[in-house]
Amino acid sequence: MAPTSRPSQLAKLTITHVHIGEPLRDMDSSKSLLISLQPQLPTLRRRGCDLAQARPPQRIAIARYGVYKLCQVPFSRCRIPRAQVETSACHHCGGDVTLALAEAKKCVPGTRHCVQPAIKPTIQTPRGKSIRRERNKVPTSYVPGLPDDLAIACLIRVPRIFHSLLRLVCKKWHRLLSNNYFYSLRYKLGMAEEWIYVIKRDRENKIAWHAFDPIYQLWQPLPPIPPEFCEAFGFGCAVLCGCLLFLFGGKDPISGSMKRVMFYSARTNKWHKAADMMRRRHFFACCVMNNCLYVAGGECDGVQHLLRSAEVYDPNKNRWAFVSDMSVAMMPLVGVVHGGKWYLKGLNSHRHVTNEVYMPATDHWALAGDGPVSGWQNPSMSLHGQLYALDCPDGCKLRVYDDLSESWYPSVDSKVHLGNSKDVEAAALLPLGGKLCIIRNNMSISIADVANAECPAKKDQLWENIAGRGQLKSFVSDLWSKFSRMGKKSQIMHCQVLQA
């Protein structure tokens, strides 16, 4: 039997993708027939359009790319899909399409075959789309080969300074490090790190801020301050929940007194909006007691210059409420929380010094005695149940208040004084890791171990100076300001400590 003598005999075949050197046998019969299709290739291409319209099973399908293979399936399942497909495998037989019809050597006549054209070997998915698809794909596990709980246990031990890089690894890590669950685990296991956040006004009256890592002793960049506070002055700053830094109130040079409230999360490294205060005010006093934010006094644009009103903010409800008014209207100068009470010292409407104390348990204001406010200097801080204050402008000496004798006593002295210059003046006194941290206007930081002040063995280890990266820049800017025409210098406005 001459299988390649006439095209009519080829009309009984269903031609699809062809393998070289692989004899295909008819599953319905035990015979196999070798047919060479190469001589008939021009005829098949020329008559393919007419032969493709023949009735089954006498049908020959010629795809436009000429790459075929034989496969056996019932003709009812045969289809002629598009010439370019996403895969090079047959949908019915699973065979690989890699060879051309001109190189085919074997086929099986007399059966119903499927028609499945394939793509050219040169046709591939665009590389850019595949890379973008792989990049957007979220991995199924945090670390390949490790359970998720073990991977999280490893990630929470990474130092905080590298968290910004961990967020860039993949989307799954970014979601994990942007969630409160990750940082709550660090806090419960005692791995939360404290950073010092400094809000400073530069020589152009612009507000800027930076974060200082006391472990690596490096200054870290932060997202920009909200535009409402970029040029404001007299606004308040406080920390709630250990990781939320609030900015509120103040006075804008154009719009006047504000009641806007914004807060920054050290866990997400983003700014968010909170509920506005009840009254517009600037140059007021603020404190945190029982994880609630209190504000009192201050100034306001309008007929009433000084304010007596006070408010409290509950972060759980995101709501402000009024508390009892102060005894007299006051522009507070210094304030501190000690022994569950809020002590304030400021100027009344007649520019006389007045002292007041607020008890949140009874919601009552009273005039403070001559105890802790006598000879009180700013800044001051309550730590380990003791009230500490600076004893010199440069913050090189500290003193402590005795509740029994109601008097102040020297506590810690560095014995290295920096002078009375405005550049080295202490701007803030903060608790950091169970110690007191002194921040100066030239961005230099010192740490005093007041808990071991009475221990003779650690007498020479009570004071430590931290060399930050910003000291050289501050020195150059301060030196330039001395020769500048205006003579303006940068000044620290607020300092806080946040955990994450």
C-alpha cells in the first residue's frame, strides 16, 4: 500500500503536532504505518484551506505555523484553537511541541485525531510581564523551609535600625512589619527598642525632626512633619501608648491659633489624623496621665487672651472632653507629673508667677505650695518615684527633690561643664532605659545613671556622653551662624522617646 501516492489517502488523517523518531501506534488496531509527509508538505500547505473544510473523519487541519504532532482522541473532542497559545503542550495528549512537520517521519492513518496547533519555539511570553508578575506575587511563607512561627521569632530579633530594609524584601514581610502584632511581640518579649525623637526649629524657622538610635548611635531620617505644623509655634507634643507621638494646637503665622491634632506611629512610620481639640490654643501645658492626654491654659486669638479651660483626650475613644477649669488663667512655663499629680508653673494675666496642681482622681485644681515648685527650673522629670531637675543650664548637674523635707538636694554631677552658651543649653530631660537622658541644642546627648547615684562602686560610671552623627553638622552650622548677618541659631522645641 502506497500511503504517499495520492492526497486522498492523506485526507483520512488528522494531522496535528508531530514528533521526530517516535512511532505512534493505533490504540484500536495492532498495526502501525509509516508515512513520510515531507514530499506532500507543499501540497498540504497549498490545499490546507480546502481540506480543513472536509467532513469528519476525512479532515486535515493545517495550522498557520506548520508545527504538528499526532495524538489520538475522539473527534468529538477535537478543536482548532488559536495559532498562538500560552503553552507548547497539547491539551489532550500532553505532548511537547518542538518539531516541524517537514521533519515528521511517522503517523497513524484511519483514526480520529485531535487538531491542536502549537506556538513557534521563538514565541515567548514578554519578559517584562513575567518579571512584574513574579514581583507582585506574594510568597506563601515568610522564610522558605521554615514554619511561620519560627520565621517570625527570627524576624522580631532583628534590630530596629534594619526594619526599613526588611520592609523592602517582599510584600509579606512589609505587611508583617506594618502590623501591630509584630511590635507587640517585641514588646512582650522585652525586645522593644527606644529611640529619641527631636523636633527642632532651624534658622529659617522651619520645623524638622530626626530620630536617634542610642544603640548604634546614628541619626535616622523620618517622614516630613505635617504641613500644618511646619511653620507653627507654641504647639504641644506628647507620647501615648509608648509608640504614638502627638502634635496638637499651636499657632500658624497665617491662620492663627489651631486645634488640629496629628499623631505619628513609630510602628508604621506614618502620620495619621486624630480628633481636633475643643478649643484653639497655643503656648499651653500638656502631660500624659493614665495613658490620657491633658492640656490646660495657654493663649488664644480673640477677646479672651489667656485661657482657664483644660481638656483630656482618650486615645481609645478618639475623643476630647473638658475637665474642670484652673483657678486662674495661666500661660504655663514648666510642668511635670509627680506622685499622680500635675504641677504647673506659669504667668497669670497680670504677669505674676502662679503655681497650680491638678488631681485627676478628683478632677480638681488647687494652688500648689512651695514644695516642688520652689526654685523649680525647666526641664524636670519624674523617674523611679523621684523628681529630678537640672541644676545648671548645660545640664551637667542634676538635683533630686525630697518629699519628706520638701527641699532639693544635689544628685549627679559630671564635673565637666560646657559653659553658659545657648548652643550647649539643655533643652530636654527624658527617661531612657531606666536612666535620665539630657539633650542639648547642639544635638549632643548625655546619659546619667541616677539609680546608682548612692553606689560608691559605680561612682565613676554614672555619666556617659553619646557622640551622635549630628554633632559635627551642628558645630559647623553654629560656627557659621556666628558669622552670619542675622545670627539666628537652631533650637530644640520638643524631645520624646518612642518604643518599637
